[in-house]
Amino acid sequence: MATADNSLSQYDHSKVPDGKNFRIALVVSEWNHDITEALFQGAKATLINHNVTPENIVRIDVPGSFELIYGASTAQQMDFDAIIAIGCVIQGETRHFEFISNAVAQGIKDLNLNGEAPVIFCVLTDDTIVQSKARSGGDKGNKGVEAAVTALRMTSL
Ligand code: DLZ
């Protein structure tokens, strides 16, 4: 999987379970839309590459990354094998970044402890938009790809 210097999209395909019977929800934050859309496309393409059928990939849009917690919690109560929470929080001039990033990480951690379906953390927390672009289809690969692989592996535990 990813290291600091590798593309996030490099992985061993033989270690990824077949997804043909899986139903996966992707909860997508609208903040930093270009980035989250690229992450969504990367995740969706990877799920399809591993035989998840398009009708078993359900997208749920939420306004911002903070709302990923409620969106993923709602999806956990539906019939999904895994949920991928997709967001992008970028450092601004205030401390909003820390509050949102920490809340989303803690909220998703809690969903994993208390819910049935695993919730995968596909939230970029970058200092700059340049860093986010590099990780959503740029020279660091696409974190959405890695999240999709993680979802398939966790679903198969
Ligand atoms: C308010 C806010 C700010 C400042 N920055 C981001 C961000 O970088 N990424 C993101 O996904 N959302 C941001 N938000 C919106 C919050 O996540 C949330 O939608 C609002 O605080 C409403 O609850």
C-alpha cells in the first residue's frame, strides 16, 4: 500500500477480493468539489475493476466533510457491505481545519467501533490544494483508489 514516497494507487491486485457480491456506499463531501469528485471517480473505477456492479455502487452527497459522519452513519443502517467517506479538508487561516479534521476522524472511528459495516476514511487533510491535487489523480496517485481497495479487503474479513 502507500508509503510517503509512492503513488497511492500502486497495489497488489492479487490481494484484493472479488467484489461481485458487494454493495458499497460512497459518501461524498461537496467542499473542494474538484478534489472529492476525482477521489470518487478513482474509487468507483477501482470498485468496478474488481467486479462490483455499477448498480451496487451508491453515491450519497453531503455538504461538507463534517457531514460525512452523519452520512456514513445513515448508510451503516442500510444494506451496505462497506462505506467509503470521501472528503477534503484544506488548511485555511483559522483553526476550522483542526476541528473538522479531528471531528471527522473521531466520528468515523466511532462508527467503525459501533456499527456493522466498515467505514473507510478517504478524507484528505492537506496544507494546500496542490497537495490535494497530487493525491487525487496527480503524481501521488489517487487516494480514492486506495480507499476502494481497503473497502474490498475489509468487507471480506
Ligand atoms: C466550514 C468549512 C471549512 C472552513 N473548510 C472546509 C474544508 O476545507 N473542507 C470541508 O470538507 N468542509 C469545510 N467546511 C465545511 C464543514 O465541513 C461543514 O460542512 C460546515 O461546518 C457545516 O456543518
